[in-house]
Amino acid sequence: MPLLTGATICRMLIIKSIDRLGRNYSEILNQWQFITKTICADILVIDMPLLDTRTKEGGLTGIFVADLVLQILAYVAQTERDFIRQRQ
């Protein structure tokens, strides 16, 4: 038990790419908000290290850049899915 003294429980979701969070733009953003704000868990996106919520560097500017990148990637994910649907 001495090893666990002062230990904390860490909640973290590790995903390969942002499109694993949802099927469309709004679903990705809603899931991101739910995970990071409601259940206070961190997210690590392997394909996009800029979206690693464990790093608290950059303060408000870092949060702004991460939110902006998230919005762009969610848009790209939905656009790719729409193109795939059109080709079928």
C-alpha cells in the first residue's frame, strides 16, 4: 500500500484519430465536450498530438488553438464521410 499513497485515478481516452469520436461534425464536438468537460477525462489523439488535453502548456492560447484544430478536423472527418457516401 505505500506505493499507492498519494496516487490519483487518471481518466484518459486514447484514440487513433479524431473521427473515432463520432460519425459527423456535431457528434465529434459533442463527444469531445462530454469527455473533457462533463467527466473531466483527458483525450490523447495519436494522429494529432496537438489535441493532447493532458498538456496544460500555452494557457488560454493553447486551449484556443486546440479548439480551432478540433473544429477543423471534425469538419474534415465529416466531409470525407460525405464523399465516401457519394461514391457508393
